[in-house]
Amino acid sequence: MSFNSVLTIKQTMLTLALALITLTTHGADMNRLNDYQWKNRLILVQEASETEGVVETLRGAHAELDDRDIIWFVNTGSGLVSNQATVSGDVENDVNELLAKVRSEERVLLIGKDGWIKSREPRLDLDAIFRRTDAMPMRMREMRTD
């Protein structure tokens, strides 16, 4: 086997190892809710009869949510569901703690990339969330550069 062949094989193995490490650690740096700040907008939902079916609704809007850098978390009462591959226990605690602090009729929170709560609603209305998000100055800049 030539030197170049050995070098190519080693480079390929190194590339595959790095790709595997990257895939297994994706999201691992998101250990707290504030780790999403300046990277993502967030939708937090405390599921109840008023918000029934929100997980399916959010999953169905995958492309629109991705386009707006939105990560969502739904507290189903039996656990946290998200569009993230993995959710750390600390993020789950942060979400539940924040949802516990808001009034009972505020079941849906929209949090901007700056970390501030942009809206508090009794039910999920994705069209309203998309309109509100698209009117944000940071989002308007993002749309101009896309």
C-alpha cells in the first residue's frame, strides 16, 4: 500500500470520527435554557385542555419553525417534548420553572433571541407567533440577508 493510500485512509477515518463526535454531541452544549439566547427563539407550552394537540401542530410546522430559528418545548404533564434531539435535565427544569412562574392562563410563551418574553398567550396560535416573530427587528434583518 502506498504512502498516499495510507494517508487517505487515515484522513477518512479521522473525518468520520469527527463527524460521529459532532453528531453525538449536537445539542450537548445546551445545558441551560439561557444557552439558547442569541441562537434561537423559543416557544414554551404548558399543555392543558386549552393547548391540546400542540405537539402535533408544532411538528407539522417544522419548516416554518426552522426558518425562524425556533426551538419548542411542551410540558405534557408527563414529561417534556421538544424538537431537539436531546434535552438536558437542567433545560427541562428551567422550562418547568419558568412555566410555573407565569399565570395559569398564560400557557404559551414566545421568547426572543434576546431572552425576553415577547408574548404570553392562553393557546398556541402559530400564525400569530410567526407574524410577531417576523415583525421583530432581528428577524427582519435575517430575512433581508437570506
